[in-house]
Amino acid sequence: MRIVLVEDNESLAAGITYRLEDLGHAVDRLDDGDHADAYLRGDGADMVILDINLPGTDGLRILSRMRERGDERPVLLLTARGDTDDLVRGLDAGADDYLIKPFKMAELEARVRALSRRRPRALRETLSFGPLVLDLGARQVEIDGQVQNIPRREVSLLERLMASTGRTVAKSDLLDHTYGTGADFEEAAIEAHLSRLRKRLRPHGIAIQVQRGLGYRLTLEGSA
């Protein structure tokens, strides 16, 4: 799953990012309200973790604008202890849940898991491609009904490829989905993950086809 994190406390943002990435999620990390407000109008993330008190546009205004334009993604608000009036306004504005600082990372994990099950209906809980099935909530891959032991980065790549329903996905898109927008990783890292994933899928009649200069797509053996 891809998550946008909007938090201006650098150490807290780093801690949240590391924990979410350890769980196999990609994180787009922002620390400014104005930037976040603009970014959330065109990103493709699945969930937003949003601090209320931000430089520039505050979190409540960002949330209100999201809901006004029909953005139904789950939003988890972060707020300082004692800011109960802001918290109530945030819930009234459409926030799905909240955490009061300081909080334990295990509690954050639990809230994210719960919100992932309450995503808009338009977002499927499973993705399928031939004999391949990906449970988005559990981050579990099955082929012909058998659970596969696949590392989290490869699962993220597979998620993006499966979501494209056979269309070509640019390498830069795969990089953003797997590591988060703006992450400091080279495209060679994606190629290494794709190579290993390709070897896992090949015995099951599933190929990752290279479209020179365009990107990658999933195909079934014998298909065009």
C-alpha cells in the first residue's frame, strides 16, 4: 500500500516512515502544508497520515479540501495532546481516525491496518491476474491457491503491475510505488527486484515483459 505522510517533526516522520516501510508500504513523506495540499490533488496513494499543526496550510484545511473534491481515502489525523477542539473539527470534517502524540508505533500500525480495511469500495481488497492473487490487506500472495513467500519490496512491485491489469507500467512509476515518491533509490534497485520476481513467477506461466523505453507489464504464457 502507498501512504502519504504529512508531518513536519523530522524525527517523528522518520520513525513513522521506517516502521511503515518495514511493513512493506511505500511512503511519500511531506513536511509542509502548502506542498501537501497541492500534492494530494494528483497523487495515487491509498491512505493519508496527516498532522493537524503544519507550516503553511494546516491539516484541517487540507482535510476539508480533500473531502470537498470527493477524495474518500482514509485519513489518520495526528494531533498534540490537548488539541481536542481541533480534533473534533477534524473528525467532523471527515477524518477516519486519530492518534494523540506521543504514541507507540504499535498503535500506529494497528490504526493503519484497521483503516486499510475501511478503504473506499472502489479500491479492491484483492487483485488477481491469472492464477495469481494478492490480498492487499494481508500483503499475501497466492498462486493456484498456494501461499508464496515473497519479500515485501517484490510484493509492492507485484501490486503495481497487477493493478495495471496488463498495461505497461513505467519504471519510474514502479520506483515511486515501491519506495515512495522522491525516494533516494536508483532504478537499478527496481531492476534487481524485478529479476528476482520474474524467476518466482516464470514456473507458474506468468511473465514480466519488458517494453523497451516504456516499462513493464504482466503477461500470461501464450498470450500476446
